[in-house]
Amino acid sequence: MKIYMSNIKEIKNIADIENALPVSDRIRLSKFSNHTHKLQFLLSRAIVKKAVGESVFIDKNGAPIIKSGFVSIAHKDNFVMVAVSNSGVGIDIENASVNRDFAEQSELLGLPKTKDKDAFYKNFVKYEAEFKFGNDATKAHKYFYEMGDYLICVCTKELTKDIEFIPSGVPSLNFVCAE
């Protein structure tokens, strides 16, 4: 599995990326009112195109798919992550420095109730990555990584030794723990 990471601040050729999009993606892009979300969408599509040479399609459930394997996309703030695999994959990233009412948020999201910031974010990114992975997520491995203030979870059947991170101008990742 390869996980591509990039920062929307690195985009230099917005018009070229837009013009290379399939018509369906250009239509979706035209509906974005938030500039950051627009750049996240563009960068995710550019990463997939460069990584596997094909476009992302959306399945009937709204999940991104590619013809040659499996893909999962996550973004937060300026960061975009794309996981490409030969088997199912789910990825999520969150800014774990944001304070909130963790007990209330845990309950609202149906996560294990906690007031602890670290536990909340670990549960949250795990939940999101499992959701993106799909039906057999309970049988998959969950790997957690830190990137500055950000926490990342990868849900996959692959072993950590088979995961390759391909950064592009982002701070280094630190392996945190595996489940």
C-alpha cells in the first residue's frame, strides 16, 4: 500500500488540474463554495491520477473508487492523504490539538465516552477509517501515526511493513501504535 501525503499550499497549477478532471469531477468542483475544500478535492484527484494513472469515480454510496484497486481519501485543513492499495483500505486524519467537549462529542458520535483528548481523537480517527474501509473493518489492522498536531489512522488488512508513505512537503510521521 502507498499513502500519498501533500499540502494544498503546494498546488501551483490549479487551472491545469481542473482542466484534466473528468466532466463529473468538474461539475462537483463547481459546487464547492469553500476554497480550502476545493483545493483539497483538486489535490486528491491529482494525487490519484499521478499515482495510478486513472481518475477517481464515486460509487453508489458516495465512496471514491478506482478500477485498479482500492483508494481512500482523507483531508484536514491543508493536508490531503490518499491511500492506494490492492486490498480494502480506510484512512482518516484529524487535528488532535483542537479542544472541545470530548464527553459530549463522544456520546453524539456513538464513540466510547471519554473526557480525554488523546482517547477521543484515537477513537474518532479509528471510527472514520473503519467506516471508509467498510464491512470487515473489525478484522482489519488499525495503525496510528502522528504528524505534528495531526493524528492519522489507517485501517487495512496489510501489515505495517507493507505500508509506504510518500510525503510531499509535510512534516515527518511518527509511528504511534498498532492494534
